[in-house]
Amino acid sequence: MPTISMFYGILIKIFFRDTEKHHLPHIHADYQGQVGVFSIPDGNLLAGELPSNKVKLVVAWIEIHKEDLLADWELAVNGKKPFPIKGLDQ
């Protein structure tokens, strides 16, 4: 489960070969032990929870980096290491 980005205390991760549970491209956002799973295509929160201000940051970051995220998703589901993506605070 590589961490592909970090910003404002949020760790963004993509799991290798993770297509079973949510059946669509998604990321895991971890903030102080709370984890939210977000759809890459639309930014919807699929599972878990984060503070509302952190949800807004993750959704904005997904929108900015959607193409890179989809490319990383393809790498990860095929067992290849995804590339790092800049955070909002860089």
C-alpha cells in the first residue's frame, strides 16, 4: 500500500490489486487514524470518514490530479508501483 501523496496531515494511499471491495478506481485517505475511501472519477466518499474540512481538501486534490490518479490506479491494480503526486501544500 504505497503512500502517493501527503498534505495537511493527510496520507493518500493506493493499494496494490485493490479491485474487489469498491469495484472502481479509488484512494484511501488517512488522517490521524481516520480513513476515508474516495472514488477517483467523482471524488465521492465511498467508505469511512474524515473531518469535513479534510474531506473538502481530499476532494479538491482528486479533482486537480484526476488524470495522474487514474494512471497510478492502473499501475497499482497491475501490481506496479504508482508514482508520487504533489500535495496541495507543495
